Amino acid sequence: MSAAEAPVAEGDEPTRGSVRPSGLLDVLGVASVVLDTEGRIVLWSPQAEELFGYSAGEALGQYAARLMVHEEHIQLIGKLFADVMRTGQSWAGAFPVRVKDGGTRLVEFRNMRLLDDRGEVYALGLAADQSTVRRLEQDVALSERMVQQSPIGLAVLDTGLRFVSVNPALERIHGAPAGQHLGRTVREVLPLLDADALEGAARRVLDTGTPLIDAPVVGRTPADPDEDRTLSFSLYRLEDAMGTVLGVAVSVVDVTEQHRSSLRAEAARRRLAVVADASARIGTTLELERTACELAEVAVPELADVAAVDLLDAVVEGRPSTLGPSEPAVIRALALRAEQESDAVRAADPPGRIARYEPDRLVTECVRTGEAVLVPQVKDDDLPRIARSPEAAVLLGRAGLHSYLAVPLIARGEVLGALDLKRTRNPAPFDGDDVLLARELAARAAVQIDNARWYQNARNTALTLQRSLLPSHPPVTTGLEVASRYQPAGATSEVGGDWFDVIPLEGGKTALVVGDVMGSGISAAATMGRLRTATTTLASLDLDPAVLLEHLDKTTSAWDHSIATCVYAVHDPHLRQCRIANAGHLPPARLRPGRPPELLDLPTGVPLGVGGVEFCTVTVDFEPGDELVFYTDGLVETRRHALDERLDFLLSLLDDPARPLEDACDLLLRTLHHPDNHDDVALLIARAQELP
């Protein structure tokens, strides 16, 4: 900017006095000397004083050659001076000059003829120290070469944020020649980048002088209009020596590959985190539905917007699951998970529903072949093959389903079902990495699902066996009102061997039995059935309770590793008594009107199957209105409370002798059976009645 163009604030006076260097001539320290036609010095600048050492008073009026040129060079200088004055052609070159201290200084000269308005001729000499000139030339050359050959894109924007220069690297990065940059803004050259952010940042740098370093911008450039590029911008304010703001220097580095590598590394980290999360969260129980829900919850939202876990219905029922090419897949939906309610959720089968998928459906193909099915970009004609019905296809289209993935659930070589994944909100399509992650999740979950499936089948079998062996309704007996409950263990535990029985005997008597076989599953249920049969058979002989337990003990000892606890009581309504014997079981509670409830003081005995120990029969009064409460340990035992404390709690609930027995059973189960006690419960309550 020339001095005439330098801005002056309104009301300010032009700058007077000395000023700081502000231009290239000041950096060079260019001296000005004017000679007349005789070669005498008529003008002598301050820079000449500094360069040659002579003051203006010492130099003015002197012959320049005699003052500054060595004797051996005077003839040459005289000829050069005459040629310039005669022809008007300038001369430039380096020449040794004698300075005031007697030394010699190599000076770069440019000489030219001047003509004033009166027609008089003068010679103007411009001089600068050659070492300063050479150093500046080297700096300029170095800067020029660096700018031109730098792999980093470089540009200068003026204060209006328009390009005033760009280097070749920036031309390549942007895909536009310098001519398409100069005089134009960033928005005009790169319309597909975030121009607002860039120009806003450049304006802040202009205003504050604070550089912006390595700011990433993602978008497309003319160099690659079909793919997003990541460019790292750095912005610096440019000022001259006077502090006048000239514009903004811009450096640009294409970091697309580094950015993509970073994204891949981050994606890999997330996949590892998802796998680790799956290892911790899937298979926390042996509940089939819960395990399926855990898989769906891990998949959303890290992998999909909607995830469904479906099993072949044959697999759930324990039948072979192989499908032929033309067979449909009968699928039972176990779990459905989505970030938010949408048409895609409404298009899916709700958990518990059994649906038929025709052979052409993609999920059918997945479970038939045991291979993943990937549709990266879902088109309209793909929807009917993804959805179960035309109505569901319409819902999926309305939800914006754009990418689909189904991976098989395979355990021990058998295809159990499929993990069905959909993306509606996440704009990225499923890719190969997503397939690998989905397969890993499915493989880990399939084993847990298979374990839950087999466990559930075994538990259902044991429960069915046990229920078939227990009396569905206690028989009507003389002098007794009876109510009972059997509650199997929770879904996460195996069915145990708890049982109860009410056996009518001759003479109006009734045998009451509650027992607990050690162990669980089908084996415990089968042992319970055998014990119940043996007890019923022995009870028909009208044996003393202690004798009956001795026979049961011998019988149980003959079975491999079978142990059970048991309370056996015989009620005689005529004598208004109960004879009771105990084989290692918890004592019954007796409730009598007008008296506090109590636990019967019985010899504990040892469990059946231990052998070699005699049992003892205790006779207790059992008047009309009295109640006996028989139970197994699953009703009162917990991991966090002492048994005595729980038994006291049981007695505190037996506070109303007139309460209906069915209500009493419900109350005890609802109040005493603790959620963390995964054990069966058998409960039997008998109330004595007046004989007719």
C-alpha cells in the first residue's frame, strides 16, 4: 500500500517525524545520491550517510568519484558515468566503494539519468549494501521455492477474505487453478465446504490476531466431488512492519486418510467395547427371553436402530430346525429393541408372536443357509423380502429403512434363529465391519440362548413331571379342612423335589406329609415321585409315623445318593390328636384359638437316606379349630436373614385362626417367599373340624 493509499482516521493528522521501517526499501536501507553533470554531489540522503559514513555536510559539493572511489577505479567510473549521462541508459551492478573510515564496502548500484523541468540533467544513484541485498534475495528465493514446492496448501486472503495468492499445492487440494481463486471468496471457490465456519474463523483471526491451528473441515472439493475430504486449516493474521493488518495467511493440509484411519480405529475400539459389553451382559440368567433381550439391548444403538431376536419355533420346542429350499420359516419373536417408537417397530413381530416367513424372505434365507444376509442400500423392491407382510413393508418404507442385516444364531452346529438388524436413523449403511461385529455378537449370544433353551426344556420337563406326581386337589378327609400350594423355583433355577400329600386312612384318620428331596431337576422330581409312592403304600399299613419313616429311610438308602427330609403326621379326629415324626425337616407350626402360635417341639431326626438312626413319634393335641402348618425350607430361608428370625416372622403371620385356609396360603407365600430364594416351596395347612 503506497503512502497515498495509507488510511488516515477521520480527524487525525498525517503521521509526522520518524517512522518505523515499513517497506522493502527500508529493510534494504537504500541510499539515494544525486550528481550534477560534473559529477559533484548535490543531494545526499540519510541512508547514504549510514551506508558510506559521510555526513551531508561532508559529501555535498564533492566529486563523488574522488570521495568514494579508489584511484584504480576512477577511470572506469568516469566512463560509466559519462555513458549514463550521454545515452540515458541505466547501469546496475556491484562496485567496491571507499567509506569514510578508509575501508572498502561492496555496494549494489543502480544509476540512471534524471531530467528536471528546466531541462537540466542529473544522475541518480541508488545504492544498498550488497550483503544485505544478497541475503534478502536468498530469503525471497527460499520463500518462493518453499511456497511453490511445499506439499502444504498455502494462500493469502485480503481483509475482504478474498484470495490474493495460492500455491500449486492448494490448487491440487482444491482442484481449482489459481485463476479461479484470485479475487474470489472461500464460499465462491469451495461451495461444498462449510464456508460459514471457515469465513467466521478467518474473520475472528483478523479481528483478534489469535491464530487458529489445525481446524478440521469436512466436505467436498472440485478435486473430489464424489467423496468427502477432511482438510485441516490453520489461519494467521498478516501485518506489515507498522502493524497494519494486510489479511490472513492460510495453510491447508489434506488429512482425509489420517481422518479415515482415525475413524477406523475409533470404530474398532467401539466394536471391542460392544463385544466386551456383550460378554458381560448376555447370559446373566438361564431365561430364554431374558437372554434374547440382552442381545437386542447390546445391539441398539451401537449397531442398529432396531434389533430383533427371533428363534425358529421348532428350536424352541426342541425339534430339528433344518429347512428345505421351499420351506417357510416358522419363527417365534423373542426380543425387540429400538431407540424410540417408530413404524419400523410396529412392522416387527412383537415378542411372543409366532410368524410364518415365506421361502423368499431374507430372514428365511439367513436361517436356511446359516449365512449373513446384507442389504447395504435398501430399495423399494427389497422391502417385501424383508417384511413379513405387505402391510409391514409399507411401515418399513415409511420408517425410512435404508440398510438391513440379518445374521444367524448358530450354536453347536445348529441354526437357532437370527439376529435381525435395521437402520432408519443412523445414516451409514451396514458394511463388512458391521457384519463381523454382528456375527461376533450372534455367536456369543447363540451359545447362551442355546443353554437357556435346553435348560428351559429340561426345567419344563421336570416341572411337568413334578406337577403330575403331586395331588392336584387334596382329598376330602374326615375331621380336616386342608389347603395346599406348590410353587416351583424361579425361571433361573431348576425345579426341586418338594412335595406334599394328604392320604385318607382307615378309621377316619388322615396322613399329612411334606417333604423335600435334595437336588433339583428331573432326577429330584423322579425321586420325589418314588418317595411319594412309597409313603402312600406304607401309610395304608397304618404304621406308627416313626416306623414308617424307618421304612422310608431304608428304601431311600437303597437308591443312589438320594437324601430327603420329611415330616409325617397322622391325624385321629376321634382322639383329637396328631402323631408326628420328623426326618430332618423344619418343624410344623401349630395355631390354636386364644393361644399364641408355636413351632412344635419335635426331635429333628436325620434325613431319609442317611440310615442307621431311629426316629421318634410325638403325640400332640389337635382340637377342632386348631391348625397345623407344614412347609418346606424354600418358604422361610433367605441368604440375608437368620433362620430363627424367619421362623419368628412365620409365626407372626399366623395371627388369625379364623382366616380362610386358602387366604392363609396366599398370605404366607406372598409375604415369606423371598425373591432371592430360588427354591421350590411346598405348603400344606390343615385345620381340625368337629365330627358330624
